[in-house]
Amino acid sequence: MNDITKKLLGMVSDLFGTPDGAYNIREDGECAGRQSSENVAILSKTDKPGIDIRVRPGTKGETVYIPACVTHSKVDDLVYNDFFIGENADVTIVAGCGVHTDGEEDAQHNGIHRFFIGKNARVVYLEKHIGIGEGTGRRIINPQTYAELDEGACMEMDTTQIKGVDSTNRLTRALCKKDARLIVREKLMTHGTQAAETSFEVDLNGENSGADLISRSVARDHSRQVFRSRINGNVSCTGHSECDAIIMDSASVSAIPELTANHVDAALIHEAAIGKIAGEQLIKLMTLGLTEQEAEARIIEGFLK
């Protein structure tokens, strides 16, 4: 691994050296390191770029690292990763992505991740995206996540994109069976002329299934954000979607919810709030000795925490 990869790994997945257990590190479209464990097998696909990650039933407490790094301009990386999570397993997946530019050409990573989660299994999925580098080329990250949750399964997805990504189109689709639950927490900040689109689409097909989708974002300068959320309640179920955004300068934010109840006992809720930082919040912090810029930073930090 080169020095930029090592730097990006620390930023996106808190890796500072070779992790214990199962991992696959992707560098500029190639495998830079891989290890399976007793309970987690990582195998290369034979028909397209990417890997299959197979977690044995009953596996508990393991963390699997699959970060991807693009270290220079003129790279257009596409990867397909499939996760097969056995029944009653409980694992954490760390799947950060970092993109670095050093020239005029763009650098791009497109990650397509599919999860097939067995009965009563639980997955915590951590995904952090960061862009760095002095190049003028755009830093582009387009993640797609598709999840099928079997009976009683749970997936908690925590996604963060705070710095440096010029363009992103984030798509998450899920299907929940009986008693299955999807929880998504998104944190996003854009600045300059960056553009970010988030799309959630969840089908609640099993009795007592549920989804809780929450996005918190900050749009600064001339950046643009679009948030779309669609929940289809096809049985007795619960669904909640929330978009909470701070808008600053000349930025724009759109929140586009869609709820469809196809059953009398489908309970679906959407909340959306877009607004600027309240003046009294700034004044209160400034009376404590902070400058206006420091006060803004403190408020944003707390909002996205």
C-alpha cells in the first residue's frame, strides 16, 4: 500500500496498520491486502470486479473491514461486493471510501454493495466517505446499497460524508420481511459547488417490519443537496423518515418524501425541516468568547454529531 492509501485508511475506517480478523483493502481498483477468518470468508468474484463476503451462521462480535481507496486522478473504479450473513450472526462491517486527486482529471469510486441477511441476524454497517488532494479534478463517490432482510433480521447503517467529495449520488434500497428492521443514520456536509443526492427506497413486506431513516445535513456556499425518501408499507408495519438540514450562504436543499400505505395498519411518518442557524444560538456562544466562525463551527459539529 502506498502512503496515500495508508492516510485514507486512517481517515475513513480508523485503520492504522493491518487489522485483526477478516479484511479486504482495495487500492485503485486492485486488491492491496486480504485475509479471511475462521467465521468470515472473503473470495474474489469470477464474473466482475469485487468480492463475496460469507459470514457463518451464529458468528458473534466480529468486525470485517472492506475499505476502498483511490489515490490519484484518472481512476474510475467500479466494484461489486455481496455479503451473505448467516442466521443469528452479529457482525460489524466497516466499508469506508477515500478519494484523492493530484491532477486535472477526475477520480471516482462506485461501490455497489448487496446484503442478504439471514433470519435473526444483525449487521452494523459503517460507511464513511472523504475526498482529499490538491488536484483540480473532481472527487466523485457513488455508493449503492441493496439489502434483503429475512425474518427477524436487523441492519443498522451509519453513513458519514463531511469533507471533500465534489459529487455523490447515494442510493439505498431495502426489502424487509416479518419482524425485520432497517435503521439508517446519514450525516452529510457539502460546501463550495459540491452536489449530493440521497435516495432511500424501502419495501416493508413482512408483518411487524419497520424502517427508521434519518438524514442530517449542512449545505454551505453554493452547494446543492437533494434528499428523496420512499417507504412502501405493504402490511402491518411502521416506517419513519426524517430530513433535518441547515442551509447557509447561497446553498440549496430539497427534501422529497413519499409514503405509500397499502395496508390499513401501515403506520408511516415523514418529518422534514430546513432552516438557517438561529441568531440567538450564535449570540449565546459569542458571549462566551467565541468568534462568529467558531460559534458556527461548534453548532454544526453538535448538529452532525
